[in-house]
Amino acid sequence: MSASVQAGPDEPEVRLVRAGEDRFGEVRGLGISAIDFKVTPQDSGAVLIIENTFRAKGGPARHLHYDQDEWFYAAEGEFVVEVGAQRFSLKAGDSLLAPRKIPHVWAYVGETRGRMVIVFTPAGQMEAFFREVTKANAMPPQDPALWRAHGMELVGPPLKV
């Protein structure tokens, strides 16, 4: 469970979230993976940081964010990320920035467990998006209205893996 400490009345709260845990102690499934909120806009005022843990290959549909940059850090396993027309292979320790308004898509392609830390800045509607889509414990549906309502545009299918 996460813990918070406030050192003094004029100091911001410090929040600790342990490995394998969610900031709110909740379970959020996406079918082939699960996400844990690590830092939310409530904590930072600006960013959303999630850890996405995969137990099978795959990833979301190709999309773009109108207002968010999305930073990927491969913590464990192998991933393929396409940003615009460029394709990248990420292994543990690699990171990549997908700038706002540029279509991107990514997928876990490893054979064992995979973990990706993802940062959205500014956070925008991303926390609300993940809260909504994890209710079904499946990858986000290819529903353009859902994506648009959360500041994104759905522009293509997921990568074939």
C-alpha cells in the first residue's frame, strides 16, 4: 500500500508507492496486462505515471495525444514502439519520447513478463481514460468517441505481434 508523509504544514506531501503496488491500492486490468498508478495529477499537479505489466504479447491501437507527450521506459522485457514513421525496439533500460500530436503505437513482444513505465505530461484526461477502460479488463476498445473524449485520436489498429 502507498504511504504519504507531510514534513511540515507548508511542505508538499511525499508519497511512497511500493514495487508491484498501485497508488490507490486498486487492481486495474487491461486483459493482457495490468496497470498501476504510481503518480497522479493529485500528487504532482502535472503528470500521470503508470507501470504497465504484461503477461502476454500485444498493446494498444495506434493513436495520438493532442496535448500530452508520452514517455516510455522499458523496465523489463522487449517492446516495439512506432512513432510517426520510425520503428524502435526497446529492451530493459531503454526509453523513448513520443511527442504530442504524433501518431504512435507500441506492443510487448517478449516471451516472459514485461514491464513498461509510462509518463504522460501534462496528465490531461489520461487517468480518467484508464479508470474507464480498465472496468472491462480488456485492451481499450477501438471506439473513436471514447478516445476523443479523453484528448486522443484513434488512427489505426494495434501492431501485429
